[in-house]
Amino acid sequence: MDELYEISAVVERDSDEPWIVSVQTWASDETEVFIAWDPVVESVHIELKRGGTPFFVSEREVVGDIRVQKIDKVTQFIIHPHRSNFLERIVINIGTHVEVYDSSLIG
């Protein structure tokens, strides 16, 4: 997750559980994005806020991989479940605003 240091974000490790990585970043419309990943228990917590008020919260278990990439002015987080179909994923695009795509919610 060295890519995290190339984006505009606050990256922290939990002092009691240093394997847990949390990322806090913002879209241009001031939507706050918070992602915490625990690779030991393979879980991720995603929270979006406006004005300090959460409007989207998601927890996922069995997370095997999180990738971060910068495409033009958009930061993209791609979250893949462990040992599953590579097409199953959560994609969070952070740019002018935030877009969340979760393939498990599409029928």
C-alpha cells in the first residue's frame, strides 16, 4: 500500500494494532472518505461523510487485497475479496465527488 503516500490523504497505523491501516481523504465537494483495512482478520470498514455526518457505511469481511491508483484527478480504491472471482469487487472513485460501485449489490 505504498501508493497511499502518493495521494492526498491522511494515512495512519493503529498504535495498538499496527497492521491496521486507515486512510482519510476528501473529494472536491468535501465528502470525507474513511477506509480502515485489517489484513489480519481480512476486513475493511468504509465510511463516507458530509459535514461530519455519515451517509454511507459498509463493512466487508474476507478482504484479500486493496489497490490504490491515481487516474488523472481521480483516486481509485479497488477492494477485492479473498480467494474469489476477480470480477467481484468494491470500487471507490474519489474526485470531484465520490462514487461507490459494489458488484455484490448488483443482481
